[in-house]
Amino acid sequence: MSVDSSTIYNKTDVIDSPDILRRIIVIDDNIEIQEDFKKVFESPATKVDDEFDDLESSLFGDADQIGQTQNKFKYEVAYASQGEEGFRKIVEAHEENNPFHLAFVDMRMPPGWDGLETIRHIWNFDENIQIVICTAYSDHSWKEITEELGVSDGLLILKKPFDSIEVAQIASALTQKWYMTSQATVKLEQLESMVIKQTEQLSLLLDEKVDKLDQVSSGQQQLMGDVHGFEGLKIAAVYKPTAEAGGDFYDIIKFSDQSYGFLVADVSGHDLAVSYITGALKALTAIFTGDGQSTIDTTIMFNKALCAFLPEDKYVTMCYAKYDKETRILEVVNAAHPNVLVVPSEGDAYYMTLKGSVMGMYDMVSCENLGIEVNSGDRIYMYTDGIIEGYPDKKGVIGSRAVGMEMFMKHVTRRRNDPVEDVVNSVVVEVEQYNGGAIDDDVIMLGVEF
């Protein structure tokens, strides 16, 4: 039973917790406008003096809406009447390790800095803070603003009059964006540390110019996931590099007693440099997989990290699956990798046909995910292209994926009642026999019986 299918481009998590404090600074020389911002972020709806009604209506629309926006999040708001004062408060907040996430900046604030000069100073100091320009005047065109400040996804213009709901929605979206950017930065810093640790053994071997490259192979083998310790599942895996240092990688992750992950990836090339990259993949798996991350979220974070350190001539394909024992849902995502083969306990085998692009070459990755319900006795097989490109066609020519996929499915279906470990091993042996005893590509074969 299909429960979810989508193609998502550059999707990221939204930090949606109401407990996170979101810090905002309003820089505006009009005290009455500052009061109106307070009504949006800090105060329940109250009746204000009649003399302010017209001003509130002109700035925020219907005065009855002021303060009635039910803020889902906790806000801490500071105020400044001049650009220089606001900039000083932003600097002080950083020195106290308590930065602002969003600044609402008025365009006209005589006699000091105007809005553009204020923003220029702020971004020269803190490029991550989100900015909203608030103005009722046509002081500068959008072209002039972008020529002065550059094109940025951290800048919005809010034209007066605007209403409280509009202000609250902008604040919610941009503070969430600030937290997402910060989270990604932290994860990348963690990645750098973990990559160093995971590849330390291989680095030492290379630095010492070790002649016995079988030690490198042993180091890579240790990076692969352990098939044991997954209650209720039968798992088997084979990894065979074409040389001492291979570019294929798999991992099996236990998130909890009810949730598991299965990942197979393939690094382009077969040189010794790929040994470093497989170590990085192990670190990425530890950081970017988990109960709180969807398969697509994980793929996007993988791509961002890989783009940061992969050589220009390298890329990675990946297939990643998450299984929930309670719901019995298996969610699979594919980034240009061979598709998962599903062999139900009853019924015909089929491929989960999902499209996607390679990772590590472009800032954005396209990928599709699909959720299926699995029953007791159902099996999946995840593998690298060395399997399906290792079968011969009718003329004996090796390398046709279409032929390989057909023969691979027939082999697995024919042995569907054999233990999953026997099936995995028999596929690899068969492909080796077709190739004269040695496959010309790295091979991974991972089988899971539910």
C-alpha cells in the first residue's frame, strides 16, 4: 500500500518548537510604531487611546487586529530609535552570546543613518541576521536596494500599511530560517570533526606510505554497518571492492527499538581517494540520519555536506530507507542510485522506481521518496550498480542495466524461499561467474527480511 510519494527540491526542516526563544530588534525612530510592534509580539489585545487609533490603522490596517495575533512562538524584542543605536545593540548581543535573529528596520530615521546604511553596517558585522525593511516611502527602488546591499534571501521589504498578522507571519518564517541556517552550520562543524576521526586510520596508512593496501581495505570493511542486533529482522550483506580501496558504502542504523535505517551509497571512481570519502559517508550517516529526519531531509543535508568537500570530479549516488516497526511503513528515497527491489512474501517482485540526481556536484539535489507498507516475510534488496551491470545480454555482452535488472529480479524471485543470507551471497557469486570470477566494479548487496 503506497502512503506517500513526492519530488522535493532543496527542502529543509522547519524548527517548529514553541519553546525556542526568538530574538527580534525593531529599529524605528517613531515611538508609536514601536508600541505597535509590542502589541504584536508582547501584549494581549488592549484598548489604546483614541489619538493613536488613526496611526495604528494606517500602519497595521484594522486597529482591532493589533495585539490579537496569537503568537505560537516566544519572542524577545528590543527596540532602538536610531540606526547606530540598533547596530550597537546587535554588537552587544553578540558579545553576550545572545544574538538577534531578525531586525525590522525603518528606511527613514533622521538625523542619523538611514535604513540602507544601518543594514549595511549590520550585515558587515553579522551576515546571518534576517532583515525586514519597513517603509511607507519610495526612497529607494528594489533595484537600488539590491545594488547597494546585494541580492539576499535574508532581506524582505514590508510596505506600510501592513497588518499584525502579516508582521507575525514574517517574524515566524524568518526566525525559523535563522535557526535552520544555524543548525546546518553546527552540523557541518560536527561533520568536519567526525570525518577526521572516521578517516584517521586510513589517513595514517597513506601518510606512512604503507605498501600493504589490504590494511586500507580492512579499514573500509570496519566502516560498514553491522547486520546483527536488529530484533525481528533478518539482514545479510556482502561488500566486495574491485581493488583494495573501494567506493561503495552501506550502513545499518538502529534509531530505537522501533525504528531502523538502511543506506547504500556509491562514490564515483575507484582510486585511493575514495577511501577518504567512504569514511566521510560513515560520519554523515551518524549526523544526518535519525527519527527526527525524513529520508528527503537526510538526502538534502548529505548533498550540502558533500558539496563542501568532494573533489570536483567526484559525486555520490545513494539510496536510503527508514523502517518503522510499529506502523510497518518503509520510507525510501533515491538520489540517482539503483532502485530498491521489493520481494513480497506473496505476489510479484517489483522495483521501487524513484528518480533523483547525484549528490555532491550541485547546491540543490532532486529526489523522490515513497512509503510502502511491508508485511511479515517481505524482503527488500539494496545494492550498487556493480550487481545489475554485471549480467550478460543474449550476445554475452556485459553492462546492460535493463538486462541486469531483469536477470537480478529473476534470480532473487527464484530463490525467494531461501534464507536471505543465501540469496545475497548467491547473487554475488552468480555475477562473479558471469565475469570470469572477478567483477570489474565494487559490489554491495544488502538484503532485509521483515
